[in-house]
Amino acid sequence: MAVAYRRFGLLKAFVQSILNQTADGWTLHVMHDGPDEEFDRIMEAYAREDGRVRYSHTPVRHNDYGHTLRDEGLRAATGDYVLLTNGDNYYIPRAIEYLAGAVRQTDADAVIFDMIHSHERPGGRPQAAYNFFETAYRRLSIDIGAAIVRRELAAAAGFRDKTHDADATYFEDVARVRNGALGIAKIHRVMLVHN
């Protein structure tokens, strides 16, 4: 599930990165923060091309980093695992293949993976853009788009925080659902470029 607000060039790169996956077994729902005719036009073409692609928009813009949309998306999610991300990110072509393999091998509640940010100081770290960002399941060390979570845990946690740091709150809430006994697997590969 991805949230979007304009940035249509990056949105096209994101959707194409999902369409280019080497493994099946995915569905994509992109939600736009508020109505936008250009978004609808772009996404309608993708939905016609591949029936696994769905799209919608909220009646009004919430302007809360996409968190209201994430909460709605979690309630509507299907499948065994959920990836919450942004429509301006993109993934390597084998991301879903690696994630499916990790799930088969570990049956983890959450699978995290490393990433690269296209901007300076990701997570407040003193590093330049396009440098390796090693993730960990803790505040300031994980991004919403760098993990899949078992759907029933994600839905139970919800997305209650609407602040800048809501990604970390979401992951903490997922762990609370399991009373801190969350099974986490880590793929030591960069699979996400965060824009």
C-alpha cells in the first residue's frame, strides 16, 4: 500500500518498480491525498495494464504525511503481509522475491531490509544522500517502506500517530500487539531507494 501526493514522475518510477518485480504474489493499492485528475489518469492506465494495481483518493487532502491514508489502507489490506510505503520511493526488481524467501525461511512477523535515501541526514544521521542506511527495528533506524509486517498485526496496531515520526510509532505499536515478542527477520540487502 502506497500513499502519494503529486510528484508524478517519481510515482511512475515507483509503480514501474513494482510491475518489474521478478516474483508474483503482490497487489498494489496507491492512495492519493485528496482528489487529483492527473493521478487518476496515470493510475487508471496502470490498473488497465495489470489487474493487481488499484488506486483511490481521499475526498479531501489530510496533509499529515500520508498517515491518515495509511490507517485507511491497513483496514482495507488483504494478503498475508503488508508493506506501507510512499509513491515516490522505488524498489529493486527482486525485492518481493527476497521478501517471500525470507518469509518462507523464517515465518517472521516482520521482515526488514536496508535502504538508501536520496536526501541528506536521513533519520537525523550525519550522512550524505545516496549512502547505505542500515536498518534496525528501532526508532530513527527504520522507515515505513523498509519492512513488511504480518497483516493481522499491522491492522491490530493501526496507524494512530500523525506526526513526522509516526513510522517509528507504528513499528512500536506492532511490537506491542505481540507484547514485545515480535519475530523479526532481516535481509541484509539494499532493496529500497527512499526519496
